[in-house]
Amino acid sequence: MAFLSADQGEGGEGGEGRRSIWTIGGGKGGTGKTFIAVNLGICLSRFGGDVVLVDTDLGGANIHTFLGLSFPPRTLSDLIKKRVEGIRDVVVDTEIPNLGLVVGAQDLLNAANPKEPQKWKLIRHINSLQVDYIILDLGAGNSFNVLDFFLMSENEILVVTPEPTCIENTYRFIKSAFFRKVKRIISHFGVKEIIDMAMDQGNERGIKTPFDIIELAGEIDKSIGLRLEQELENFKPKLIVNQVRTKGDIDIGFSIRSAFLKYFGISIDYVGYIVYDDNVWQSIKKRKPLVLEFPQSRASQCINEITLKLIIDKPFLLSSEG
Ligand SMILES: Nc1ncnc2c1ncn2[C@@H]1O[C@H](COP(=O)(O)OP(=O)(O)OP(=O)(O)O)[C@@H](O)[C@H]1O
Ligand SMILES: [Mg+2]
């Protein structure tokens, strides 16, 4: 696979200006994050740009299985344990043209909960990959580790299934992501305290939403209040509803979008839905990606449509030779 690392400069085909990072998360386990990451990655690779899938589900890495790779020669463990120099040394070629894979760490006892410096090092390594698209598959939950990977990108994608438990988790996840995001950029001690408090659902001051934080922060320092307002305006995660069975399920995406705007001031972009389709688990059982094994299936068509929608603001790939 042709790609450059940051230390090789920006002049090549994967220059900084062209690169786009997509992170796929959402809080709840088993919603289809990995399935979507893999199949989106394949659809993207067909447009001719270089794509690297990175498995950051450090406790349950399994992207390689979705792609039919049983014994990946190199994994993130080699990078964490410094057996290789840089992340480009652990990018494994797949059978799919233009698609590389960074297999998640599997044999490290503490991999699921890397220490802060280890995690930031990993994030810097991933950021140094100079390819057109980097797609990060995230683990479940809303731990700081998962949130920090989620916030690495300008295309934060949430995967939700149309069940109340999953929707509930998604609200919690996205709220926590926003709180984490602002905590990282605000240095004012008093405001940091408010954000910490907000992370605790049952906090005694009743801080629940980004609006509450902005108001309280504004009382402490008007300019910080305004900065937070700006951050809220710029935070625009994307939403995919997966495992849709009815028209009502499709509409859940619109309801989530309205609720986020009304109660949290967060504008979510509902980029599409994927139908529940038996071909999905059949393809997983066969260890063959859905869009290759069942390209005509309804779920494959949904993923193709979502891919197109997602790259509409990245026209360079549409114009590259495939
Ligand atoms: N559109 C769909 N139609 C039918 N089944 C689906 C669909 N999407 C996902 N699944 C099923 O859900 C299962 C879980 O998918 P996947 O492993 O991608 O979830 P995940 O969100 O990555 O899970 P985890 O949080 O454990 O990493 C798959 O094995 C598949 O059987
Ligand atoms: Mg997964």
C-alpha cells in the first residue's frame, strides 16, 4: 500500500491537506460499529484513495476477523512494546486494493486500559499516518480512553440501534464526549471543576447539559462561556441508525437529532440508516465483508449510500482515479 508517514513530509499523495479521520463509536456494545467500520472502509477504498482501518478496541480487537485474517503478522502490541519503529510498520495489507489495517493489541494484559501517556502516544502515532482516510473502530463504553479516540477526528460517527437502552447510552456517550472535549481545552480551574461535576450524573448542583456548563462558566468568566458556546456550535457528530426493521426505526434518527438540538444544543447530522439484514451475520460467519460477499444486499446498498453522503464534502476522492 502506498502511504507516507508524517516524517516523510507532506508532498506525497497522502499529504496533510487531503487526510480525513473518521471515528466510529457510540457507547453501547454490539451495535455494529466494527461491521460498519470495515464495510465503510472497503467502500471508501473503491474511490481510489488509500484507507487504513485502525482497531482501537483494545480490549476486544476483532476487525481482522471481519476481514478474514486469522493470524495478523503485526499488531498494535508491537508498536506499544516498541518492537517496531512507527505505526507504518504495523499497517498490514489486506486483499482489498487501497485498504490497509492496523490490528488491535491482543496479547497485552493492560491493553484495554492503556495509561494516559501510552494512549496519547498511540493517538500521536495514528495521527502521523499520511493516507487519505483513517477509520478508527472504537470499543464500547464511554471511558476517557474511548472518548479520546472518538474525539481524534473531524468526522465523529455514532452508531445507534433503535432500542431505548442503546439510545440512552448514546445520549450519555455524546454528552460525556462534549464534556471531555471542553475539559481538554479549558485551563481555568473553577470551570474545570464544573465540568468534572457534570460528568457525575447525580451531581448536587444539578448540572446536566452543555447549556448548564456554559451558563455557570459564563458567570465565572464571560470569555470562557463564549468559548464553550463556540465549541458547542462546532461539535457536529454524525449519526447512523443500524439494524433498522421498520419505518419507525428510521425515524428514530430524526427524533434523536431533534432531542440533541433541543436539550443539549448539539446538532447531529443524521447520515443514514442500515437495515437489519440476515446477510450481515452470514457474511460475518463466513469471515467475508458484506459489501464484497453480498454486494446486492439491502444492507450493502445502505452502506454505499452512507459512504457517498460522508464523502460529499471530500470531493478529491470522487475525482481521483479508482
Ligand atoms: N445491519 C445488521 N443486520 C443484522 N445484523 C447486524 C447488523 N449490524 C450488526 N449486526 C450484528 O451485530 C453483531 C455485532 O456487530 P459488531 O461486532 O460490528 O458490533 P460492535 O458495535 O463492534 O460490538 P462491540 O461493541 O462489542 O465492539 C454482528 O455480529 C452482527 O451479527
Ligand atoms: Mg466492535
